[in-house]
Amino acid sequence: MIIECEDGIIAITKVASMLLAVKANSSVPMGLLNAKLKALSDYLYNPLAVVSSKE
């Protein structure tokens, strides 16, 4: 999900059972922001899955 605000752009995705949000300036192309969010979520999936599964 991508939300355009007056302050910039916020991109949100689900990683494991958590949400990952990235904020960028309005000047950042949405495709680049989406690619970075995807790469970051892929990188963090296993560590966040371990953290979110602990009770």
C-alpha cells in the first residue's frame, strides 16, 4: 500500500506477522520506493518471523 501525504510518501507492507512502513520525500519515484520496500521486506522476513513468533 502506498499513501501520498503532503509531507511525502509512505509505503506499507506486511512482513511475517508485522507491518513494515517506509517514509520518503515526495521527490522519490514510487517505483524506486516500492522496489526498496520489497528488498527490505525480503531481507527482514526471517528475523521478523523469529521475533514475531516468540510469546
